[in-house]
Amino acid sequence: MRSTKGLALAFALVALVPLTATLSGCALTEEDVINPREPYAADALPLGAERGPVKRTLTAEETRDQFHDLAAEDYVVKKGDTLWSIANHFLKDPYYWPEIWYANPEIANPHRIYPGDHINIVFVGDRPRLAVGLRPHIRYESLPPAVASIPLELVRPFLSYDQVLSEADFNAAPYLIANREGTMHASTGDIVYARPGLDGEQQRFAVVEKGKALRDDRTGELLGYRAIYKGEANLLEAHDPATLELKDSVREVQDGDRLVDMTPEAFTRDVTPQIPAFPIDARIILLPDAITQIGSHQVAIIDRGADSGVTAGDLLQISKRGRIIEDRFAPREANESGRQALRGPAVRLPDYPIGTAMVFRSYDRVSYALVIQAAESIETGDLAQTPVQDSRR
């Protein structure tokens, strides 16, 4: 008796091919949806503080509800604490820290917090607020370093080394042509040569590699390139080619790598977390620390920068974009020829928040942000926006 197993499988595969082709050929796009995403409008009040006076968006009752426990004991600030971790100790949603923090007028620079300070709950009118207790005046002579907004050790490599450069900047930068040993790679202590010749006015350079192109997630417009730091080069002789010595290399240096200015650290402990006073509607376009996804305490690059008003300290809500799906249960409409549609209308599901990021470095058209809280994995294409009232669900 002949076996029909292979025949049945062949029929199954033949039947599957047109079905798969049909499904892939009918992929739903933004143009198909009946409820396109609304523009990110300025009329929605930000959640909390704006740059300048605090914007009151919480009622007294809502403010009280933000606290884990209104009877909580004082919190003594420890070395290694951050403003975000302290806020998380008291509040259900640390986003509201800028609004709930009380700037005690009796304390010089009440926004600065130091190890040893006592953070307590005080009532201003009928609203509970967080405040730092009065400090003995003798302490002003020898205060320890102030508490930073975020863990600086996590972002310092991106502050001190990473840069974003335009294509013209890369093309204009001097490049390495060889090392003294004639090998493919060089490292700390090696002598390298660069062209065009240097004038000798500058002695220290950052050696960088041209990284991935950074593009606007909506338009595809080129915003610049990530300059991946490889080490420092010190000028020895300013001829053509110029002679330099490599210092403190963190990656192998190759021919073709560029020499650019060393960058000063752009983020200090004085930066205070703030909720932007206007809509920022950015997308995550690159994850420097990962291939596909990141979580808390990792860095993301977004496609908005200083030209859009983004500045260090900005708190942004990270959200997943809602999927576009077919409504299979809606009545099928007839087309111009009277034939019933083969599929239901395309519907966009709502975006939903999954985390929080804080900008720590802003370039003209892109910014670096540290994810300080994530409920699920964050990917390129996720939204980074000004948090607005009623969006924290």
C-alpha cells in the first residue's frame, strides 16, 4: 500500500504558500488606519513642573495619594543615592517629584541634597511635600558632594567620550593613515601618523570611529553620526603626516579613524530633573549598549535635541507605539464596484507607557538619555515624550 504522508504534507505546503503570501501582501500600514495617531499637542498640561515656576496639576487629594505612607519616617541621604531613588522611596510615581518637592526658602539652594541630609514630609497648606531638613550652618564650610540626579558613573563614558558629528564634520577631520609598526591595529603607547598635517595649536585629540547613521524616525532625514571613542592621541610632531602617540585606548585603533576635539563633561550634579514645559515628541533611534533592546540604567539616543528645546535634566515618558490590527468583527464595506471588502478596517491600538528616561546630553538634533525605570524591554522606535496628565497608566 502506498504511503500518503508525503502527499498530504505537499498539499499542506501548497495550500500554505498562497495564504502566507496573501497575509504578507496585506500588511497594515499607518496609511490604512481609520484612527491615525493624533499630533502631540501643546494643550495637554505637563504632569508636573515646568522650567521656572511649578505648574500645579495635582489636587491636594491627588498629592496625598502619591505618597506610599504619609507617616513615613525621615530618610537619611546616603552616598550613592540619586534624586530619583530618593523620590522613589517616598512616592508611588517619582515623575511627580518636581511638583511635590518643597523649595524651603530658609535653606541655601534647597534643590541640592547632600549625604547626611534628612528628607521628610512636610505640609504646606493642605498639601504634603518633600523637603530637606534645616542644616547646621557650620556644615556649609565642608559639605560633601551633592547628590546627583542620576548615577553619573553609568553615563560618564558618554559624557566624556562619545560625540555626535555631522557628515561634514567627519569628512573634515584629520584621519590616521598608519602606525609605526605597519600593523592593522594600534593601541596605548603606539605611534601613529595622520593627515592632513596638523598646525600644532592643539595637542590632544580624541580618536573616533564613524558609527551608525542617526536618522529621524519619521522622515529618514540624516541627523548625524555617532562618533565611537577609541582613545586619546597626543601630538608629537606637527608635520604632514603628523606624528602622534596613543594614550588610554579603550578600543583598537585602525587606519581611517578620525581625530576630533576632546569633549568636556556636559552633565553635573547641579542638573535638576524637570518635566518639560512643552511637548517633546521623540523616537528612540539607537541603543548604544545593546543590539535590540535595553532596560533600566541603560542609554538610548533619541531623534530630538537642542534645536527642539531638549536639555539635560528633561524627564521623558517612554511608550510603546500601539499596533495596527484588523477589526475582523466590523461590518465589511462595499467598494466602488459594489464588492464587499475582503478585510475589516485597520485600527491603531493606543500607545502605552513602559518607562522613564532622563536626558543627560543634548546635541543640536539628537540627545542621549538614561533609562531610569522600565516596566518592559525598550526598543528602537519606542516613543520618548513629554509626560502629560492622565498618560501614566
